[in-house]
Amino acid sequence: MEFLDVLYQYIVEHEFLGKIINVAVVIVFALILSKIMTYLIDRNLSLEEVKKKNSYMRIVTIMNLVRNIGKIVIFFLAITISLDILGVNTTPIIAAFSVGSLAISFGAQSLIKDIINGFFIILEDQYRVGDLVEILDYQGYVEEFGLRSTLLRDFNGEVHIIPNGKIEIVTNKQKGRARAKVVLSLDLEEDPRKIVDLIKTRISFLEKDYRVLEGPSVWGVTNNTDRGYEITISANVISGEQFKVEYEIREEMVEMFRENNIKLPEIRVRR
């Protein structure tokens, strides 16, 4: 206790040190508040009932924006409070910031246009994270979306950062949902009814998968060829998840073919 009394007396006598400690407390509090906000957003996005909603990807997009804006507000307030604690009059700074912002705005019209256009993209729900879109001759999946720009990854893995202000026409090729489709080729000797029953059993695990909005369903024999026939499997899934679901279905089908000695169509060489 004596040590604490001495420490307290020292802090009182050295006012600046006390201010530094108060500033540190404010910054730590801002960091904790930011972490709590991020945790609450991530926890809600990971809930199964939220993932099952058709508007899940839109919710993800909006929550990411809320997180970013929230962090800006929290740390702006923390800096302002810290300056007040240190005895810096923040009123002129805020006033200068407002005037400076007005002056900058005339030279940053493209930035303002990006933000305004980004707001209307969200409001009109033109596309969401995970959607397959075509923008300015670039085609790919929306990986990130902010008020200022859209991050698009094409099929070659290249990332395109497109300012929202330049986006005038958007072609959304799978808004909200997409179809996972797998076509299996089988030998004519295989019984199609037996195969369909086996497939239904093997893919039943997808019925409770949050990514699957409808299905999966087995269409039956969808095509006859000179070497056999084809059976198609499909499921409506959350946009952006269709390829992962297709991969999982194909893996299950490989195991099913091996376990049941199912024959593939023979390759016939024409002479």
C-alpha cells in the first residue's frame, strides 16, 4: 500500500505523466471496444440461422462496412479525447478539419463519386460478396466490397480493384444464389435406378448444409451416348459456394464408384 501511495503522489505531482496514463487508458479502451465490435459482428455472421438466409452475402457486405466505419468513429473519438486530456484545444482542429475537408472535396470529386456510387450499389443490392459479375469488361467473383471500391478476382486468380465511381453497368450472373451441377457418365451395363438410389444416399449430407438453399436433387438419366448414359446432380446454393459443393459431390461420387465397382463408359477407338 505504501508503494501505491508513493506512486499516486508522484503522478499527482507530475501532472503530465498522469495525462499520459489517461491517454493510454483511452487508447486501450478504444482497442477493446473495437475488438468487442469485431467479435460481435463475426459471431453473428457465423450463426447457422444467419447463414441460411438468402440475403446472407448482402448481410456480410453491410456488416463489413459497419465494422470499418465503426473503427473509424471509435479511433477518431479516442484521438479527440486524448488531445483534450493533453490540453490541446480540439475545437480549432475540428473546425480546420471541416474547412480542409470542404477544400479537399473540390479536388477529390472522384473519391466522393466512388463513395456515393458505393452507397447506391448497397442500397439497390446490385451485387454482393461472392457474386459472379462482369464489370468494365472484367469478369470474376466479388471478394471484397467497400464504399470506395470493389475487389474482383478473375478465373486466372488476378485481382482487379475497381473504383465504384467508374461502375456504370453491372452484369450479375448469379445474384444471391447459384447452381452446383455435376454430370456423371456411366456404362450401359449399370442399372440407372440402382445408381440413382446410391447417389441420393451419398449426397444426403448436403440437405442440412447451410450453403445449400434447395436440393440436392438427382435428375436421373439426362443424356444417352454411344458409350453409355449420363446422370445429373444439382443443387441451388449460396452464390460463390457452387464450386466447393461440386468438388465435394465429385469426391463422394469417386468413393461411391470405387466401393460399388461401378463401371465408366468404355472408350472406343474408331478405326
